[in-house]
Amino acid sequence: MSEKVKVLFLCTGNSCRSQMAEGWVRHLKGDVIEAYSAGIEPQGLKPWAVKVMAEAGIDISGHKSRHITEFKDVQPDIVVTLCDHAHETCPFFPGNCKIVHAGFGDPQKMAEDLAEQGASEEEQLECYRKIRDEIKTFIDTLPEAFSKKRDTMTTVNKDKDIVRERVRNRYSEIAKENGSCCGSGCCGSIPSANPDFSARIGYTNDELSAVPDGANMGLGCGNPQAIAKIKPGEVVLDLGCGGGFDCFLAAKQVGAEGKVIGVDMTPEMIAKARENARKGDYGNVEFRLGEIEYLPVADNSVDVIISNCVINLSPAKEKVFREAYRVLRPHGRLAATDVVATSPLPDEIQQNEDAHCGCVAGAARAGDIGKMLKDVGFSEVSIDIKEDSDRFIRDWFPGSGWEKYVRAAVITAVK
């Protein structure tokens, strides 16, 4: 039997959420995962956390609130941060450790807010039960990567990880420079954000002026808002949210009763998006660190998935579509704008790192994308290639001629 995966759950106080997560893993997945929990500022175990876990048949009364430094000799395969503060102050872990953010509400604060309104103890306990159950759902849906040792990956998967890391590093640079990749060339220097480019690919002036400064980074190849048909009260998920541009536009459409979740694998992008959300006071938007092949989102919990020029960057597109299908509710919709290959890509492009990061080398044929979507269960699959998109794709890599091989496309499907 292979060695268990080591997963460390990290939260500010290691008093509640991370303790619940550790308890659930030991109960549900103890045969494949070795669970630990720690805090940035340990605060002692919360009695109500112990109580609601006992109600679920799990005894965590013997757990202790621990500081992250107590695990300096443990080399986790995966660190899961369960609150924003833990994520923002998460220390560096050497080796191949993977960091995943899965944000959950603070049950203590939720209960205290209710207490101020005169709520009973039983009503306050419901806050802990709610978060307990949300964490269980997350543990139930831990992705395949959580139950496999990284050193048993095939050479192919290791190659895919190399591509993914290159993309992550490039977009980290873009986030730091507040720049644009698909705006005017990803190879060479990173230019500043280009609102004019966003207008060229389908955004209206009203949309461009409706978001906080810095949210529009010119990273798209279309406008998924125009095809998603988002309704008030819906839950929207943005794959590869960047600085939050499309999330903020979606937030206005879903309204106060709806919710928007942005997922991005680049910590710097998530930090930028959260800051933009604070500037714009978006109470119905949250951002989670994670890979689109392993979404930190529960089953059957999303009405609409949008994505803008991101799926082409994934070296495992079928996994992306399988995850999209998993998290969508029945009859939920996928609405993406992306780059597809219209003819076989030459080796010159496929082996070029800048072309991978610049939305060209990772483009799949439209027919292959359609087959992947249908194979994972989607229906009403449509891929509408925008033949005139070569006009702006030419600007990404001027003089290369690579626009002859790819086009932007609108991709839609229904669960």
C-alpha cells in the first residue's frame, strides 16, 4: 500500500475550522490521508466546535490547538488554508508542497453577531453546524490529487506540472506589475493593462467603467458575460479569475441574493482580486486559491461557470471539464471564451514557453474540446469560432505569424 498523503489544515487560531477539517479527514479518509492542523495564532479549542463534531459522531475533544512551527519537521504534500488570514500569512513550505485555499466563514464571529441580535444559544450553535457541514462537503470532494503521492506521478504528469508552474510564474509577474498578457504580447516585457483591448473583444464602456481600478487587466479573448445569461440570485464560478474583472461584472447581475466565486492558481492574482473587492465593497464575491483541474468548490453548488481565455492554459483540459461538470447543478451552464487551434500547431509553437503562457501553444482543436465536453456528460455543446479574432491575436506576438493557427471561440454547454 502506498504511503498516505500528508495534508496540513491551516487556520488563524487552529481553534475550530482546521480542527473540524482534521476530524473529518480522520473519520472519512484516514486510510489515504494523514491529517494535521495548525494555526498562525493558536487560540485554544472552541467548546462549541467539539460539541457539534460530537453530534456528527466525531470526537475531537483530545485535539490541541497548535502553532504552525510545531510542524516544521513535517513535510506536507498539501497545505489547505481555511480562512483568508491564514492564506495571506501562510509560510513558505519547501519541496513540492501544494497550497490550496478553501475559505469558510468564521462560526465564532457568526455566532457573536447573532448573539448581539438576541439569538439563543441553540441558534448560535447552528452557525457551527453550518460550517461543520460545509467542511464535510469539502472533505468529501477532495480532488484526486489529494490521495496520490506526488512522487508517483507519471512522466507525463510531471511534464504537465512543469507547464502549469511556468504559467503560474508568468501570471504572478503580471499580477505584480498590474500588467496584461493577452493585451499586446506575452513574450518580452509585460505591458500595462489595456482597456482599449477589452473594448475590442466585446466589453461595453459601461462594463469597463463599472469595476474598480486594476480589476481589468486585459487578460481575455472575449466577454463571457455576453453569453452566460446570468440571472439574479444565481451562483457564478469564474475559472481563472485574475484580478476579478468578470467576477465583479457578474456580481452586479446576480445581485445581493446571488454569489460569485473566483478561482485562480496564482496567489498574487487572488491577493489583487481581494483588494479590488475591498475597494469596490463587493459583499457577494469571494476568491479562492486553487487549480481549475482541482476546484475548491462543492458538488452541485454552482449555476453558471464562466471563463475567459484560461482553459487553454491548462495541460489537463478534460480534468477541467470534469471538475466543471461536478460542481455545476443539474441544468447548470458553462459559458467560456477561449482560444482554440484551427490547424495543427507547429513544433516551433508547441515548444515555446511564451506561446504556452500567451494562450497559443496550449490551444486544443475545437473538435477535441467538443468531444471532451460530451465525454464528461455535457449536452448542448457549442463551439463558435470567431474567424475575425486573428485581428487581435496578431497583436499578441507581432510578426510571428502564429495567428494563422488559432482563433478565439465561444464555448457553451449544459449539464
